[in-house]
Amino acid sequence: MISIPHKAKQFLVFLVKLLIVSAAFYFIYNQLANNDQLDWEKFITLVKEKQSILGILFLLSFSVANRYLEILKWQNLVSFLKPISLGESTKQVLGALTAGIFTPNGLGEYAGKALYFDKKKTKKVIFLNLICNGIQMILTVIFGTIGLFILGYWKWALAIVGLSIFFILFSFLSKKVKIKGYSIEKLFQKINEIPKSIHQKNIFLGTLRYFVFSHQYYFLFLAFDVDLPYVTMMATIATVYFLASSLPSFQFLDFAVKGSVAVFFFGKLGVNEWIVVFISTLMWFLNVVLPVVIGSYYVMIFKVLPQRQ
């Protein structure tokens, strides 16, 4: 077996890190600079009219709270393997977010987090990340379905409820069926190995996080003078997040996917298309781009763990 010199290995790791960070920034720049739907002149004019330091800080506080709750969620779940500090959890969450920005549905995030742990724990770390993201998706489905009912899309909502019931029944009836040694029963066993207190905290933090980013969306619409009843607005936001999250996409295209779905639903409520596009872009910028900028630092200082023999 050929042995790679230590300095050469360090150089290769540095190149990979540089490639990840460069690709992340390229994709961000490309989407902002070449999006024909964004009318920057209109946006700059509106911002100048409404510029408020307090307003900007208020909206930024939601982004900080959103990512902070995600960091707390990860710290809570990883405590099942080993306790980690808030700083370590921050490093792992933001570093993995940067690594996953140009992968389908953020799959690179799973690998990114696993790199911070011993190779023997890779499967467990990926599983915990699945639990972390899974509860957020379940909450999105629940609130999105409620949103569809409120907006009067009964057929869509009932179809989702029907599919959910079918999936639950199918899971129960086929729980012992094994595919390559894996089964639904084994999955439930693995989930039950995690203490209930960790699951409860995960659900609580996930719910808080959902309300934080949905209300950030709500206050951005208010900032752009969109005057709709609170319940209607929140139901539409919940529906948009649910349907957009159901579509396969890349993190760097997240605002385009959510923006397209949002244009359809908010357009029916009489909201200007360009306002919807800008708000979706701002949400993406505040909740993905800014954390990725910070996460790039953690990617660059990342050190590969020495593997145990």
C-alpha cells in the first residue's frame, strides 16, 4: 500500500477545503448576480425608503435565533454519543452547512458532520442528523397541512392526511420485512435507544425553530407593506414551506424553489410577484448565505481526526 507523505496529505486536505469554500461562494454569487427575477433597482429604492437600523437588527435577530436553535438541537442529539460544547456544536453545524450547500437536499451536511467524529461513529452521526432533520420535516408537514386546510385547499390537505395514514399503516404492517438486513422495526428500535428526554427536547427546539423562521418571513412581508390577515399570512407561509421542502433541490437553489411556490400562493392573494421573490431571496440570504460565510471559516480551520487503529 502506497503511503502519502504527511505534508502532501495536508496539502490535499487544504485543497479540498478551499474547493468547498470556493464552490459555496461561487454558487451564492451566481444565484444573486444572474437571477433575472430580481430587480435590484426596485429593491434598493425600497430599502432606502424604509431603512431602519432597528428594523434590520430585528430581522437579523430571527436569523441568529434560527441557527442558534439548530445548534442547540444538534448539541442535544449528539449528547447521546458524547457531550459537546456549544462552541463545538456551532462549528459542526455551520461547517457542515457550508459543505452541504451545493449537494442535493443538503446531503453533504451529513458527511460534513460525520467528519468531526471518529470513523467508527459515522453511521450513528448520520442517523442522529437524520433524526435532527426528520423532526423539522415532520413539523413542516403538520403545519403545512393545517395551512392548506385554512386556505381552503381541502383536496390537497386530505390527500396528504390520507398518504400519511397509509404510510403509518404500511410501516406497521411491514415493520418486520428486511431489506439487506434493515427493517422498519430495527429503525424504531434504534430511535427508541435514544432517551425520551432527548427526543422531547428535540421536538421542543424544532417547534421553536419553526415558529422563528416562519415569523421572520411574516415580518418581512409586513416590512414590504403586504397587508394580509395574520392567520392567512401564516397559513400561506406554512403551505409554501411544506410544498417547497417536498421538492428535491440544492441548498443554493433553495430561494428559487421556495420563491416559485411562494409566487403561486401569494399571487392568488394579490401580492406583487417581485416582492415575493425578494422576500424569498432575503430569507435565503439571512438564513443560508450568512451562516455559510461563517461556516466557511470553520471549514478552513477543520483538521482531519487521526484514525484509531
